[in-house]
Amino acid sequence: MVDLKRQYQKIKTEVDAAIHNVIDSTGFINGKDVQQFGTELATYLGVKHVIPCANGTDALQISLMALGLKPGDEVITASYTYIATVEVIALLRLKPVFVDVDADTFTMNIEEVRKAITPKTKAIIPVHLYGQCANMEPLLEIAKEHNIPLIEDNAQAIGGNYIFSDGRTVKTGSMGIIGCTSFFPSKNLGCYGDGGAMFTNDDALAETLRMVANHGQKLRYYHEMVGCNSRLDSIQAAVLRIKLKHLDEYCTARRAVADYYDNAFKNYPNIHTPYRAPYAYHVFHQYTLQLANTNRDMVQQKLAEKNIPSMIYYPVPCHKQNMLKEFGGLDYHLPVTDMLQDCVISLPIHTEFTEEELRYITKNFIEIVKG
């Protein structure tokens, strides 16, 4: 699904030197590369603060902890997402409230969010799924109207943009009170292990986020709140500093692959290519199609026979997961989410494709779907 080896070969000299510099310095934890990466990413995103941490799941958990939410508080989010978004809500004994998504964008349905708000709603977490930004302008208006913090799950869309109705363009992850991301290796901006970060423009909140991520301490051995231990190590930060310089190039390359796929599939009515919302610059962390009147299992099996990988993101939405049944998930009526779980399929997308490889994938995919 992603070719990290060929990507590494292009930046091998820089990466190898950066890793060796960290080893030579022995500054493995909170070394200078961690601080420098935070500064450089803040500049790229146009935010005041970036707080690196151990992974994207920690970023979401720390964000909820920093907001001081209490057990039983409600957090609105999409069921059609990776489990980490919802897992941290349940872990903190908060109550996930699931809303449906739009069939075209795969992101939160705005009207469903409006209907889900209650006096117990204490946070909203939109997910920028597959590289496409949720429709943030109306979500921010809802959050402001009800004085509810909004946390962006930006794990799949770093490098993407959102365009406001007044023409202003901003980076995904920079609009909510906190933005969160993951640097898992397959992400558009990925390291060579685990990593994550939080972004904010709120000075006081940034300090709290740093404290929560560091055992609840501002001054060593003086712990002011219950926190956790979540750090981005210096080797990963060194790798990310190099890859950040290439992020826009990587996003452009992914969009070029998506363009190739779109053009190849445009005349086949049972292949629904990804929608590109006019308010967003889609960075295609995944290229996710919808198949109509087609046996998806057969398609996947025949693709595998041709050595073409594919994935189903996500075969079981969060509200149907056993781990969340205590929150009444099976009582939810989310027709679009239910529909998507049965018809989506993702094809490989990464920065190193050759035209020959893309031609092979598209030719075989069309032949298989046509039957």
C-alpha cells in the first residue's frame, strides 16, 4: 500500500547523517532535534505551539486530559474512523456520541452534529479522513455558538488545506483549539517508528499539554496534575525534520497518483472515485473508492492474485465494535456509515509510483470490476 523503501532511498544520505548525529550527541530524549522539529512544524502549520509526543493516539488522549473533561462528559465524533479516535474517549470514561458522515467526503455530517449536541457535550472531534479535511467552517461556528472545544484529528491529512468562504486558506490541524496528528511511518509525514504531535495557538493550553505529556510536571519532580509519559524521541524527530522539507512534494505526488486513478476509472459507473470537496486541498493519505453492485470480496481476492494490495478502511465502524458496546453503539442509526463499511476499497497510493505500475494496477482493477 505504501513504498517506504524507495522513498527512503531518495533521502538516504540526509536521513543517515541525521540519525548518526543524534547517536553521536547521545541526546536521545528531548534532544535538540525534538525542539527544532517542533519549531519548524509550527512554522509550516502557521500555529504558535507544537507539542511532540509518542504517537497520535497519545496526542488525542492528552488533548482530552488537558481540557479537564470529567467522566460522563460527552464527546461528539464520527464512527467512521480508526478506533484510536474513539478509544481515548472511552479510556478516560467519557461518553462517545457518534454522528454519521457524508457519503461523498467521508467526514462528519454537519446537521448530525447540530442534532447531537446536549448540555453534556464538552468536545467535538472531527476527523480529516483519508486526507480530506472535514468542513470546518460550519463546525467551528457550531463550536463557538455552544462554547464547545473542537479538537481536530489530523492524523491522515497533514499537509492539507482548508479554504474558508472568505478565501482564507489555512492548514489542516490549525483551526481547532487543538490539532492532533500521528507520524506513523505510512502517514504523509511519517517517521521510522511511532510519533505524534499536538498543535495549538493557546499559550496556557500549550503549557498544560506539555505538562500532561510529561508526568504532569512543569518543574522536574513537582507534579501538579495527573499526566502520562509521552515523548517523541530525538531520532524520530531528526527523520521528521528532513521529511517535513519534502511534505508538500509528497502531497503533490499523492495527488498525481489520485489524478491518474480518477482518469482511468471515470467512465465506469460502478467505480465511484473519491470526491474532492471545493473547500479542501485533499492530500490522499488513502485513495478510497466506492464500488456499486460489485462483489468486493471477489475484487480483493482477484487483486491479491495479481499481487496488487488493497485494504478495507474500515470493515467495522466504531459504534459496532465490542469494546464500545457499553455506550449503546448498536442503538445508533448511521446509514451512510453502514453503507460505506460494505462498499469501500482502498488502492495503493504513495510517492514513488512509476507510470508502468499505475497502468498495471488500473488495467487489472478495471478488468476485475467489469468481470
